[in-house]
Amino acid sequence: MYVALLRGINVNGHRMIRMADLRSLASGLGFEDVETYIQTGNVLLRSDGTEETVRSALEEALRGWFGEEVPVAVRTPEQLRDVAATCPFAPQRDTVVYVGFFVRPPDPSRTAELAQRLPRTGDEMQLGERHVYIHYRQGVHRSPLSNAFFERALGVDITSRNLRTVQALAAPARRLPQAADPDRGRL
């Protein structure tokens, strides 16, 4: 079982795709037990392939659909459970915690330099090998610690999810809330 996290899907009216179409696209690639979770490009699927083959197949199909690159980070539910369980930040009143997933691991020399490039904010971050935890104290949209910031600083594509979404995706697919996908069953 894998969870594919698509970058920039159905956000701000950009790269719009119905979840039923996304499920059909993934099923058409031969993936099994395909489910989607909320509208932001989270696909759960079963494949005998590796993370890399799943990522490559989805990116190629999405490039054909949209006519542009759509980076995809692929993880197992177990990996997501570990990420959620080891999160160093607990959401507090008026704060939110996100996890940014790197499509590929960044170069260690760039991660070492990142601390020197961080803008001075009240936000906190902690790097993992394949992800970054971000504790937004004043809201995501007011922070300079965006996906674009990390992509420029680290030279890798990143897609972010709030901690609650990561926790939901870490659960087995059959336990995801069905109401979270309003176009489920519509083609």
C-alpha cells in the first residue's frame, strides 16, 4: 500500500481534477484499491512496484493530463505513521503544524546550509531526511516558510499536508472517512 501526495492539485483553482477522475487515472495505470482523500491530491493505492516506479508512473500520467509537471511524493502508510508519531510539535491554540514531504531527499550540504537561510519568524521547523516539520505560529499564509522557500533552498520539490491529514492518511485506506470525498462514486 502506498500514499501518493500530489503537489499543487486543486489549490487556488490551479490544476483542477475531480477525485473520481484521479482515481480513474490511477486505476488505469494498473494500481489497485485506489482511493482518494480530500480534494488536495492524496491517493491511496496498492502496487507491487517500488516507491520510485509508483511516483514515475503517476508523474508521467499527470504530465499527460495537465500538460505540465506535477511532482508526487510517495510514502507507505507505515512511513506516514512514523512521521506523525515523531512530530516534535503539537498544535496549540491558534497554531498549526504541517509536514512537507520531499519528492526526493535533498542534498545534505543544502540541508546543512538551510538554518543560515531561514527568515526570522516565530515559526519553527525541524528537518527530517525526507520531510520537514513546520510549526506555523501565525498561520500558514503569513509565513515565509512556504513550499517555494524550501524548494529554492533545498533544490527539491516538496508537497505539504497538515498534521491531521498525515494522521488520517497513515490509517489503513478502508478506515478513511468516506464523507471527506464529496464526488466519490460520481464519474
